[in-house]
Amino acid sequence: MTGVRIVLCVLGSILSLLALAALAGGVMLFVGNSTQRDSDGFFSTSTKTYESGSYALVSDDLDVGTNGPDWLFKKGRLATLRVRGTSADGRKLFIGIAPTPQVKRYLTGTSYDRVTNLDLDPFRVDYRRSTGRAAPTRPAAAGFWTATAAGTGRQSLEWEVAKGNYSTVVMNADASRGVDARLSLGAKIRFVFWAGLALLLVGLLLLAGGGALLYVSLRRRGAVTAPVISPTA
């Protein structure tokens, strides 16, 4: 095998492996999109208990495309987030999403816990406590929330993802200490189907290219037939 054929064989093998990875990813996205969503089209976590002796539970910052193009991160274009929750102790629950700087100003001087790490399987959540002596005002009285849900029983907040830096806040609706909530998180992702389709198409193209290179590199050259010389009469 010549040097050129070896190079073609290596490139063909690499393209074929990339093609298999792309095809597998596309199939996984299609299967997940068809079987893992609930009746409302959301991918959801199981319901877990989140609790704190402070005034509020605050998610880590959700930085959505702050350095990206506006057209890509137009409100609702990429995804819708959902937070569902019930109060474990029967009190009215408040769930809100707002720009992170406004959430920080609202909770300045109060005691609250920020989620620093969240593992879903197995479930584990870590918090970092911010201490303070002041008590926050009732969250519903603040006018900066982008989306809210509040009341007794199960509450469901849905937020169309938009460009910016946001935080999710869970509190008792009366702004009292001691948050004890059972929450589930969900996301409706717009581009899963198209991402799966794109991976399948890319995989097929790579497979065709890799197969062609392997065929060329492994094909045997045609045998050269020596000319027949007729005996001289």
C-alpha cells in the first residue's frame, strides 16, 4: 500500500468514526425528544426537597447569551424553563425569576442561601449562605419580577428564556424565615428535533465521504496483462 493510500485509509477511518458518533447522537436526540418529554413537552426532573432556615433560596446565576447575538437569544426562541413547587409545611409558596442584579439588591442585608452545586442523580444540593439581619419585604410587592407563581398547593412558573443574567428565587409568600419546598425543574427546548436531524444529515454525509475514501484506498489496482506475441511464421 502506497503512502497516498495509507493517508486516504486513515482519513476514511476517521470520517467513518465521526459519522457513527454523529448518527448515534442524532438517534439519541430523536429518541429522547419522543420518549422523555411530558404531556406539555417539557423535559423534567423528579421532585426533590429544597430547604433552608433563611429567608430565600436563590439559584446560581443563569447567564443567557450576554455576549451572543440578539437574534439568537430572542425571548422564547431557544427554550422555556419551568419550575414547579409545593410548600412542604403548608405555607404559601412564592417562586420568581428576575434579573440577577435586582434579585441581589432585593436580598441585600438579609439572610439567604444561594445554590452553588446541584446534582440530580444521585440528588445533592450545596448552598452558600449570605448573612444579614434585615428582613425582606413580601416578594409579591416587589415590581421587578420577570415571571412569578405564588399561593398554596402546587405552583407552576414558566419563563420564556431571554438574553440576560437571571436568578430564580423561592421564598415563603409572606417573606418569613424557613423555606421548605418540594421542587421539580423542567425545560422545553425548541431545537432538539432540528439538532437531531442535523446530526443525522451530517453523519450520513461523513459516512459517504469516509466510505468513498476507504474504497479508493483499499481497492486493488487492475492486473496488468502482458501482450501476447505471436510466434513468427
